[in-house]
Amino acid sequence: MKLKSSKREQIFPLPVALISTVSKEGIRNAAPWSNITPILRPLEEVVLASWLKRDTLTNIRETGEFVINIPPVGMEEAVMVCSRNYPPEIDEFEMAGLKPHPSEEIRASGIEGCLAWAECILVEEVLREKFSLIIGKVVNLEVDENFFDKEGRMDFEKAKPLSCILGPKGLTFTCPRDTGKSADYSEMSLGGKEILSPMP
């Protein structure tokens, strides 16, 4: 079956993040984001795509800061409240019943109850006709120790980080599960003495 390119969003399992910002007037904003990804490893820079008419984008442009908050299962209702198109003078933390999580390096606060908080500063904006790509540098990364071990690895079956699948009329919230297979990063590289052979 072939799909039109406009349906491409339906083939990608997407992360759900809440981007929190504060306006230059001090109004707090929170918006759900799925068009977001780390730029390679390690997590030093991230890129997010934004429509041009977004309060989040305006706040990032004016203040140069934002926080990527990783919500767990159970925050779906707050995510949907934050998805609404409120006027810029509305405090979306109040509308969604969110509590601030203090940031260490930037003015914008994170969101309490999330699994992780990446405080970011604006590095570069790549402006296109209909959207903008925001590249941010992570200046402080904090996680909830209840869901991470001493090496910083998430117990994702306990944490249940929120993700979603988009459909023609809406979205379905999901979360990752263990397939039973793990692999070391070293398995991605071919050693000098290894023989190339196809999988059986």
C-alpha cells in the first residue's frame, strides 16, 4: 500500500516532550513537542522543528532559552491541555495544573513530575518558508533518580516515557517496551579480522 507524503507522520513512533519557556514579560508557556531529536551523541545539542506562529518559538527567539521536559505515562491530560492554542498572555502552567521544576542555568523553569529536564540555550535558528529549525545547546541535564541508575541509564519500563503514534484523525499515546534483545555499541563496528556474512 502506498501512502501520500502528507500521511508520512503515521509511520513514525514519536517521542512526546514538553517544551517550557518564559516570555520576556514573564509569562510561562508549555507546549508538547514531537519534532525534536538529539544531534548525534552525546546529547550536547538538540534540534526542534517549529511552525512559525508558535508562542514557544517567539519566547525562544526573545529569551534564547528553553527546557525539554520528558513526561511519563500519566501526564497525557496535561499534555493535551498544553496543546491548545492559548493567547500568549495565558500562563499555561496554571491552565494545565503544572508545577515548576527550578532550573539551574536558565531563567525558564522545567515541569515537575517529568522524568528528565534538559536546560537549553539557543545556538542557531534555520529559518525556512513555513517552519523554523531551532538548534539548542544543553547547558544542564537533570533526571529523576527514581527512574535512572547511577550511570544515568533509564529504567524505561518503570519510567514509562510518553510517546505517540499519529493517525488520520488524532493520536494514540504509547510508551516503549523491552523486546528482549540488547546489544553493545561495539557490535555496530566491524573488526579488522571479522568476515562479512549475511544473516541466516
